[in-house]
Amino acid sequence: MAKVTRQDILKLIVEGNTPPDIVALLREQGISSPAKRLAAAFDHLKRTASIPDDVTKAWAREAYRECYRRLLASGDYAGAVRALNSILKLSPGLETEADDDVSTMTEKELRAELAEESP
């Protein structure tokens, strides 16, 4: 009998499998109480859906920050700027001027801007 985790069941849900299909798949895997395991996965989804907006936004900011860090390290400056703009959009109280929005710049244009600013 293969070990089936809650993440495995959540993946089946997200992939669009119907509850009867998931229960049948779990039974085929030799899982006892498959309907109970499916119900527990749905309960988990309900709990995570009720996370306050500020917590969700904070998580998203941290995820974008990690994307920004990795994109910058890999030399994908245009991607890093897009991630930075996404962080700014999620930051309450921060206003950016329209001409400061460089997310529409091409990488070539961005490199030219960076070269002009370099000493």
C-alpha cells in the first residue's frame, strides 16, 4: 500500500478530479476510509481559504521577494523589475509614479537605463 498524503489528495482536487473519482483512486491504492481522507482535504482547503487578506498579501510579498532575489541573481533584470513592481502593488500606502513603472521596458531598454545610472 502506497502512502498517500494530504498534499497528494489536494493535488487530485486541484487537477479537477471529481470526489467519486478521488475516492475510487484512493480505494485502488488500498487507503482505508477514503471518503474521510477526502473530507479532511476539503476541510483543509476551507481553512486556508479563510486566511485573512493581510496574511495572504504578506505571504505573496515574501514569495515575490524570493522571485525577485532569484531573478536578480540569474541576471534576468526585466523579470526582477516585474517582480519588484508586483511587490509594490501589494504594499499598502506606497504610491509609484506612472513614469517610474518600468515593467513595460524591454531588457535592452532597462540595461541602457542602468548603464546611464552607473558611475
